[in-house]
Amino acid sequence: MTELSRKARKITFTLFLAQSLFSAGFIAAATVTSILGAKLGGNSWAGAPAAVQLLGSAFAASIWGVLMDKIGRRNGIALGLFLGLIGAGLVVTAANQSSLLLMLGGMALLGFASAAMLLGRFAAAEVNPPMKRGAAISNVVLGGTFGAIFGPLLVAPMGAFALSLGMDELAGGYIAALVLTGLASLVIFVGLRPDPREIGKEVAAQYPASTPEGEARPMRVIFRQPAALAAVTAMVVGQVVMVAIMVITSLHMKHNDHSLGGISTVISAHVFGMYAFSVVSGRLADTWGRAPVILTGAITLVIACVAAPLSPQLLPLSHQSQVKEKLVLSRNSGRTPAAKVYRIFVFA
């Protein structure tokens, strides 16, 4: 193994470990986000925290892209995670002070952290040769699978821990996010050496054919290419559908008397599916091509949307079925607002 390959493996593993920690905190917090939003602002505000987080992430992506070219990948990702640490602390405070505004501010900072961490997968790509970049990205994304497994295990005990401190039970998920985001930032700051930006320059020198030539193109020129437009459209539509359903799922289940443990299991199943197959999809993207993989993902998403609302029981959503039926989803009468919105999102 060459020295460059050894450094690439070390950097990829460091990013994988940080992704594992961050995603575990993310899923622990995501389990209670819409429930806490509804508690602080009413059902009509249940989706607002997740929306603010996503907007923060979208807004921050370009900023991090420019900033990481100036201060390096290591410092940029670590800084983003530090902002997420502050954001999680604000949400914990908001839960105990019943402040929706404070929660939204914290969610915006968590969006900044999410954007920085997501860019980590491309840091793994730039330190690997062109033929291994899809696999490198998928290996980092695979860290989310471990988060999906261990994150839900924290929700119930951290909720109990929050209650023991005299806090709101829903603050527990964000306490977990605070601790794990802090650990992820430490892993990046200590372990992401040498900086992937510098290794990327060495890789580019070894594979000059993979390095773009000429001046950087503005976004309006890039989006004139059908392939780029199709890729971004697929991401936007897929994200809208996924978020619309998953934001309302926790509140929908809460109205059906599911426990936080049951809710976290369903969120876990969602995140597990989102990350676990990254190893397969990354390699398929390298062999099949990008378009067939995107089309396969779109078909899978359609099937999931049809299957998800068939029953309010836990078994169709995840793995067990121990909840009292209080909603009748086949009729409008007797539905809670959450159930109505859930079905509108799925069947619109």
C-alpha cells in the first residue's frame, strides 16, 4: 500500500467515524423534533423546526464550500459541528423554557452542522483515485447506518435522564445530539490529518485526466446541462417527499399512543434504509452509471410512499404491533390533524 493510499484510508475512516457519531445524535433528535415543535407552537408548527434545519443546511452548503477552500476541510467540518453543538444546546434550553423561537434558532445551527458533515463525503472522494470515489463516498455515508442502529437506543434512556434532571422528556434526544456532535467534532479535529485538501492536490497530480481544465463555470452554465439539472431535480423532489412524510411520522405515531421507543424504531428504520444501501448504490453508480441508479431510487421511493400509510400499527412501519387503535384512517371522521396531513402528503 502506498503512502497516499494509507492516508486516504485513514481520512475515509475518520469521516466514517464522525458520520456515525453525528448521525446517531441526529436520529435521536429527529425522533422528537416534530413532537417538540407541536408542543411549543401547536400542530401547525410541527414541521417548522425541520424546515428551518433544512433551510439552514441549504443556505450553509455554499458557504462551507467556499470556506473549506480557504481554511481547509478539517477546520471547516469541525467548525460546522461546533455550531451544531451550540444549536443542540439551544434546543435543550428551548424545550425547558417552552420557547419555539429559541428552538428554531437552534435548528438553524444544526442545519449548518448537517451541511458541513454532508460535505465530508466529498472530502473522502477527493483523496481517492477517480475509480474509487463512488465507493469512498458510500463508505462515509455508511456511518449513518451505525447511527440508525445506536441512535434509537438513546432516545428512551436520555428522555428518562432529562426527566431525572427536572427537564422536559423531549429534551433528552437533543442532549444525546449535543454529546455526540461534540464527540464527532473532536474526532474530526484530531483525526482528519493531513487535511484532505492537501491530499486531494496530490491525487489530482497523479490523475491529471480527472482534473477539470479551464476556468470555473458559473452555476447558470452548469444547470444548462441536462445531466446536472436532472441530478439536482431528483435530489430536490426526493428530499421534499421524504421530509414531508418523515416530519409528520413522529407526530402521527404520538397521536396513536406510540412510545418514544417505538417512534425511534421507525425513524431508525428510515435512516437505516437511507444509509445502509449506500455501499451498494455507490458501487452501482460507478458501474451502471448515475442515471439508472437515480431511476431505481425514484421507483423505490414511490413504493415506500404507497406502503407507509397503510396502517397506523407499528408492525407495518417497523417491527412490532402493540398500540391501541384510536384513529380510523379509512374515514375522515375521527382523524387527528396529524393523520390528515400525513395522508395528504402521501396521496397528493
